[in-house]
Amino acid sequence: MRFLLLALAAALPAAAADPLPGHSFHGEAFDDGPRQAAVLMEGCGKVKFPVTTKNELAQKFFTQGIGQIHGFWYYEAERSFRQAADLDPDCAMAYWGCAMANVNNEKRAAEFIKKAGAKKAAASARERAWITLLEDFYKDPKKDKKQRQLDFIKGIEDIIHENPDDLEAKAFLAWAIWEGKGDGVTMVSRESVDAILSQVFAKEPMHPAHHYRIHLWDDSKPARAVEAATLCGQSAPAIAHMWHMPGHTFSKVNRLPDAAWQQEAATRVDHAYMIQTQVLPDQIHNYAHNTEWLVRTYNQLGRAHDAAALARNLIEIPRHPEYNTTDNKNKSAAYGRTRLLDTLLTYELWDELLELDGSPYLDITPNPSMEAARIRAQGVAAYFKGDRAAVASRLDQLEKLPAAKKEPPASADSSKVKPVAKTTEPSPVPAPTPSSAPAKVEEITQPEASDKPAENKPSGAKAPGEKPARGGKGDSAVSNAKAELSALIAILDKQPLAELQKKLAALKDTPKERLIRYHLAVGDKEKAVAAAQQLPMDAPNLALRVDALMLAGKPDEAKKHFETLRVTAGSLDTNVPISQRIDAIAKEFGAPLPWRRPEAPRTDSGKRPAMESLGPVHWTPFSAAPFTLPDESNHPVSLSDFSGKPVVVLFYLSRHCTHCMEQLKAFSTAADDFKKAGLEIVAIGSEEAMDLTATADTCRPGDATKQNAIHLLADPEQLVFRKWRCYDDFEGMPLHGAFLVDGAGQIRWLDVGPDPFTNTKFLIEESKRLLKFQKQ
């Protein structure tokens, strides 16, 4: 009945202030946040933050939101605070919590704190102080941000002075001082901030503020955060980021097995969350970063096959034009490609690399940099297989690549995307220099947030004295790729040594492990040894160093490094070429078998749960909820009727929603293209079956006598809307949705929100790409 009234209102001329169908009645700030109800979770942190409310459940959700904020799980924190507000609309602090959950989105935060301010009269003095503090922070966005941060810090100090036992205030003070660095607030003494945190842990040893201690020391003295790293994930095990952050510390103190454990735990917890809530990986802000870092850590340990499998999985993840494209270097689509090529090149898996040619794992993209990396890697593999013709063919493909477009700057306005876990976490740096393998394909730099960690130098960065490449980074990537393949053809053609040395010296971004092999191939042992001595000391690079020294006729040096490798190579896959060559060298050295003697597991890594209990290590599509609904003839149609066939499922509001009809017209117009791709289209409306004929007439494009190519179904009670999470539980209204369901009934792609998805061309191409993985 509620929706029928809304539909009627939508059919009439609306006032300018009336929201569009599917949009929040509370204002724009509520459009981009969570729309489904929160649930009480175990494992969000031991925190206490009492607020003025007579609803016990509202207090529990508010407390849960505070724990989620401490874990930078801002999207779920906002959901918890929204739930508290739903249970007790007069709870001013619930809206304060929504503002705190949007520290990286000032526009939304400012709207939320206005809501809190309008209700603060009934709150306690302590609560009013918190609300006033945020009101002052957001009331003048033009005011100097550094001064705003300083005032905010002072305000928390005042709250602590009045409430000396308030652990959450002390935890937030430590966070605010660290956070202020990004706006120019000088952290005069890290030791004093650490002392504040010690006060928190003295009262609550498992407080999630262990997270803040890791951030505090991450860019200066990571060893100071080792104890926090052993407790952080355990203090809030439901939050993936809390497992991820110790990976920073363990990487930087060169404890790679521990770093890999933490990063894998974070990935598994994220996957479990996705299964429960049906969100896509790149809707979670930190997901792609954590997972690609795990691939690199696997590689450093020598776990080549685990690294390649996880990189493949990143490629299998659905792309979305707003938050996961090959043009965004910080998302799964780009990371997966880069790390897969990196792994296969590092471990000399030439056959596997060549077999991927033409597969969805190395599909052709419009991104010149990615194309250059793909073609270059294929050419390198062909060289090591001795196939000159294939190298020349790849060089010819590079010559035909178009010039790169200038890359637009990354947008800082997250309100224009649909993030599911927004965070102000500073983008972490890769693992530290002593054990960090250099990026071989195209190093991806992270966008900096409130912290300023050092960045790895991108492979396309200018060397001293180098002239700027024409156009964008893609042009540099193409020219560098052409230079390497040209040098490889020269080596295969056995050109004079002086000419070969000149070509190799001109290579700008070819990683040292390949240069070593090239120098050895042309007989330049001196340069091969010099390059080998510059390799990091992780498993694959140390193994290559030993191998290169032996080939260069320096067995004594090789044996010295071999003794170190025996410990480092505890996780090195035994069935990769470099490992097999070291097996032969070990025999030559007379080393006992097995020659590996890995370091004993550490006893100070913290009490950890069984890894498998946290969730699956790889992303997989979700199971679609079954349905049976009437069509316009009142005949029942079920999802199972399409078993074995992929289907696009749309959720629209009604024919009275102009945007819904625009969507259905767009999909009707493209119906033939969907059918050529093997895709049926089903559209479910929150209207009666008797209304579907009128909807069909409204959205039918062109010839009115032509049968509508979309199967229209009615869900007037919105039960299927709810099952597919296309429903705003807080406001009691349906939402727009678009899904790709494969023949096995798995959801492979989705888009849910206040606006309908209308990019049919993208969805057709993405559907074809994703469905190829079902056949792998």
C-alpha cells in the first residue's frame, strides 16, 4: 500500500524537494550509504560508548558502530548507526556516528551532523560536546583544514578532561592526532600518542585501538608495533582490515610468513562478508590493495602457484564502470593482470604465460599500458622458448598500438561512486626494501590519503636525464616494451657484442632478473654478476643470485648465498625452473637432502584462529535466490526456467518511474545484442501482474507491434526485491537493481542503488567476459 501511494505521487507533478523514486526521503546523504538493515555481529571490538537512548538494541548497534569505526569499516559502521537511528529516531548520537563514519566524505558528514545537532538538546552534556565538536568542524568547509584538525584534537582533549575514564575518547584522540598529519598537523611526539594508547590497553587489553598503534609506527619504527600486530585482528576478528594492518608491520620487519598469514586472513574475512551481503569485491575500498599485496608476498616467499592463482582470481572479479576498470590501477582488474604477468615472468613459467594468449585472463583492453605489458610478456616468453618469429610478431603488435590518452587525476570525491567500505586508511607502501621484489611489469602506486608513506618508483618514472615520453604513461610503456623486444631479437640474431651491450644498456625499466639472464646470454658475466648483487634477498631473487653466480663462474660466492637461501627458501615451490636449478646446484655443493631448512615458526605471532574458519581464500560468485513470479499473462515464471542459460535480471520500481522506463527501453533496444551474447532479460517490477501490459507498452522501443524482448514479472509485495537486497529496509522502499546470473544460478555481476543501471554496452561485454570463466 505504501508503494502504491508513492507510485501515485510519482505520477503527479512533484515539488522540487521531492526525492526521485528509489532515493531517500531523508536527503542526498542517505542515498549513497547502506540501504539494508544491520545485524549484530560478533567480533567488532570490545568498546563501551553509552548514549542517551531507552532502546537497548539501539545502544548495541551504536556500540557496534564504534568498534567498526575503530577498524575503519566505515560502511558497516554507518549501517550500524542507521539501525540505531531506525530503532530510536531521537538518538542524536546515532547521526553523530553516521558523520564519524564519513570522515572521508565531508559533504555527507556535514549533512549527518546537522541531523544530530537538531536532536542534541535531549542528549547528555558529554554527547552534546561530541556533537558540537563535529558541528564546528564541518560548519565552515573553507576554513583552513589544519586549524580545523587542531581544534578537533583540542575538543577531544576537553572531553577527556571532563570524562577521564572515557577510553573511546582516548582512542579517538590517538586517531585524530595521527589523522591530522595529512592536513599538516605536526605530530610532535609519537611517544606521547603511544602513551595515550597504553592508557586504553591498561583498562582493556583487547581494545581495537591496536589498529591505531600500527598506523602510528608504520612509517617510522614498525618494530614498535609488533605486539599490536599480534593482537589487532584478534581484537576485532569480524573486520578484514584489522587482519590486514598487521601485514604492514610484519612485512616491514621482514617477517614475510606472518605478513602472508595476515593478508590471507583479511582476504578470507572479506570473502565471507561478500557472501553474506552480496557486494562486489571492489566495492570494498581496501580489498584490491590487500589482495594484490598478498600476491606479492606469496611471490617473495616463493609460493608462485598460490600467487598466480590469486592473481587469476583478481581478474575473474566482476568489473564495473564506476569502481573496477582496467584504467584504474588501484582496482582488481588492473592489479590482477599486473600481478599475474609479474608472477609468471618472475618464475619463468613461459608455457603457462603463452597458453594464456587469447584467454579471458589476458584479454585485449583499450588501455595502452596494459596492452604493452601483455604483448611484452608474451614476447619475453617467446624469446626464452627460442621463437624468434613470435618475438618479432609481438614487436609488430607493439608498433600498432595507439598513442595513450592522458590519464585523468584520481577523483577524491567518493560520493560519485558506490563504495561499500570507505576508509581514510593511508595507502600502504609495498613490503620494505630488504625483502621486496621489484615490480616487473608495471608497478602500481597507491593514492595517498592522510598518511604520506614512501612510494615505490613506477616502472614508467623518468630516469635521471631521461626526456619525457610523448603523451601519457602508455606511450612510455610501449616504447620501453619495444626496446626490450628489439634487444631480444638482436640477441637471437647474435649481433656483435658491442651492439648488444648498447641495446641492453638502453633498457629503462627491464627488471634486473631478466637483465641478468640477457647479460649471461651475450656472455657479459661481469654485468650479470653486478646486477645479481643488487637483487633483494627474498626467496626467488636469492635463488637467482646463486644461479647467476654459478653461471658466471663464481662458485664460492654462490655457495655463501646458498647457505642463506636454505633458510629463505622454505616456501619456495619445488616445481618451478629456478627451484629445480637450485636442486642441481645443491647436489654440486654436496648439500644434504632436502637442502631446504626453513626457519622455525615464530612463537610471538599471536593466537590465531584456523585460517579456513575465516572464509574462502578466493572470490566466488554468489548463489541467486530462487523466485517464481507471475508474468503479464499471470503465468508463473521461475528463475529455474532459465537453468543452463545466463540471464540478466533487472529490478525496476514501476512504469510511473521515468528512469525505470528509460532503463527498460535501453535494454529492449539492445535486446538483440543480448540475445546474440546468449543472454535472456528478465525485469521484475514492484507492481501487480495486471499492470505489466501497460509497462510493456511504455518501454517497448520502435515498432509498437513488435513483441517485447524482456520477460516482465510482478513482485507487488516486493518479497523478491528483499531477497535480492534491492530494498531499503530503513525507509521501506524498493531499489533499482541489475544482475547477471549464469547458467548455474550464480550471480556474477550486480548493481543496486537509487538509480537504474543503463549502460547496456558495458554489461553485454562484461557478461561475455565473465561467462568465459564459467567454462574454464
